[in-house]
Amino acid sequence: MRPMHAWLSLAMFCFSAAAVAQQQITIVTSFPRDLTDVYKKAFETRNPGVKVEVLNRGTSAAIAFVREAPAANKPDIFWASAPDAFEVLAKEKLLARTADLANPAVPKKVGAYPVNDPQGYYLGQALAGYGLMWNTRYLKANKVPEPREWADLMKPVYFGHAAISSPSRSGTTHLTIETILQGEGWDKGWRQVLMITGNCAAITERSFGVPDGVNNGQFGIGLVIDFFGLSAKASGFPVEFVYPSVTAIVPANIGLIANARNAELAKKFISFTLSDEGQQLLLDPKISRLPVLPATYARAPKDYPNPFGGKIKARVSFDSVLSETRYYVVSSIFDQTITFRHKELVAATRAIHEATAKLAGKKNPQADQLLAEARELAFSPIVSEEKSKDKEFLALFRETKRSAEKTKQMTGLEEYWNSTARKNYTRAAELANRAAAMAK
């Protein structure tokens, strides 16, 4: 039989182990380590004995991780740029209310957009806009003009020089695509997206692949969230960044996961990110994000973008509810008609550009008609605007638990979009080549 002091030692060890376990918070985030490492170090320094565990996931994968985590082993915090991702989590009752943690010095709105969730399920921790970054040396060497608007990238001069990620793999890319769709309308927006991606050299697997490629000169131009461009420039890379007029400024949010293991400690971390000190960390050159606290901009470098000071003209009043309702539909359409058919889309785009150049200034109604048909096949959205508003259609993609029949229905739609896109792009290239052959 063990002596009493041995039992006491064992009990004390178990108590200490439990206490240590309770001094850890787990954050699920889509943010890069350049950002999370700064906050992790700062919070741990100010809270000795506390460990911050950061799990990096793409936004869609992060949502799935929170959704599928066992009830007894839920992470504590969800931290990402995409407000529509938080709408998805809130709708599924996976977030706890945090309205009491809001910093009263943070404005209620940026433009017309609420900084914090009106229902109190998540808080704006930074602000984000979407735009274009480019490598100045690359553009000069390839004699490519600097872009200013999304629509610029539809032009033949940009063919093969740009890159974008997929919205199914990147929440920030999803917001970029959704911003274009909301700013231009469903039909015109998808035409722009198809023409831009037809000009793109690559659809990268992660959002980080775009700015990394621009920084090292692999790509000339990237469609990115602002902090990728701003932080790269601050780090000395030969890059520039611009907000197009058709852009939106929306919060990058932080929220407490429902039934979090260490809710009180997680609340302390959330409050830290919204404090004067936590907001000033956003100005770190490796982070270069836009604070939600207006007073922080007084300590920002000269010419730092300030969404509260009128320096960013955002034309799009972003609708996160609309974005949430079609979140998975937009991602699926993009993947089936662009990501998985990029090679065919690029071939059709190249053929259309070449035919257009050969027919320039020449009167050939038959060739012009063929070229018009080619453009219609290549750049028309696979789903009509009317269909995109159909509640039953949207519900098919929003539901996380589907019957075998509904799964089959959704899979059938995706296969149809994929095969139709392939046929349309192949046919578009054929028609464009025929039109080019008629040039005299």
C-alpha cells in the first residue's frame, strides 16, 4: 500500500496537469503565421503559464473543423477574414455571443457595414479590402501596364500574367469574387470573373500562393486581400497594391466557439486583440492590417490606408447575408467551371484574343459573328441570375446533412456544370480559330 504522501503527490500532480490543460486556448484561423505568431507571443508574454495553440486552416476547412470537432473537444476561437464564414457558423449555432467583449471606442460601422455582428456572435478585429498587387519589375520587364480596376485584367495585354486562388480554398478569394458579383451584378460579374481567370497563369491551391508568386516574380499580378500587398511592400518586395473602385471594406472577425473548452481565457484573448495594444500590433510591417480602432491610425506610417479617413473609396456595400446564402454555390461554380477546367478556359481565351487581334479594323460580318458566339460560350455564367436566387437550389448546397437523393442531385449538377464548361470552352476555341482563319 502506498504511503499517504505518495497519494498526495499523485493528487497534486493530477491537479497541476489539469490546471495546465486549462491554461491553453486553441485558435482555428486562416491567418498566416506572420500574424498569429505576433499575437501568440504577445499574449503569452502578458499571461505567464498560458499556451496559445494555433491551428491554421483554409476558411472552408476551418469551418468543417469546428463543425466536426467532438463536443467535448471543441477549439476556443475562430479567427478569419470572411464575415460570411462567421454567418455560416452562427447559423449552425457554433458560435457563442461575445457582444460584451466589444471595445466601445470602435465605431459601429465602417461605411454602411457593421463592424460587429448585430446579433452579437462575432466581433470585427481588423478591417480588410480586396484589390490588386503587382511586381513592378515584372511589369516593366514584360511591358505590361499597371492595372487599376478588376476589369483591366480582362484585356488581352494581361493574358498569362496574373494569378488567383480558388474561393473554395480561400475565404479571402471568396470575398473577392463575391465583391465583384455584388458590385457588377451576377451576370456581368461572372463574365468578368471568367475573362479574368481565362487570362490567369494559375489558380493557386492556397491564397498565400498568389502573393508569394508575385513577390518572387513568378506572376506579375495577383488578386489578393489588402494585407498581402501592404505587408509585402513594407517588407521591401518590389510590389505595389491598389484598391479598385469596385471593392468593399469589411471586418476580419474573431469569435468564441460555442462550448469552448476554455471560454474565459478565450474571452481574455479576444479582448486583448481589441485593446489599444492589440490593435497596434496590426501595424507591424509583417502584418499590415487595418485596425478597427480609429485612434490607432495616429501611430500608423505615412500614407497608411485609413478606411475611416476617406483614403479608401469602396463602392460596394457588402451584403454578408447574401454572400452566406450562396457561399457554397459560388465556390462550386468557380471550381467546376474554372479551377477544374482552367486549361480549356485559357485555351479558349487565347484563341479569342488572337482572333480579335487578326480581325481588328477588318469588315467581316461572318467572322465577327463566329467570334461573338465564341465569347458567349466561353464567358457566360453556367447558372442564371434567376436560378441563383432560387431558395430550393441554394438550400441544396447550404445543407450540411443531405439525404442520398439530395447528394446525388448536387453531384449531378456539378458534373453537368463541369462537362458543359469543357464543351463550351472547346467549342469557343474552335469558333475563334475559324474566325481568325477568315481574316484577310
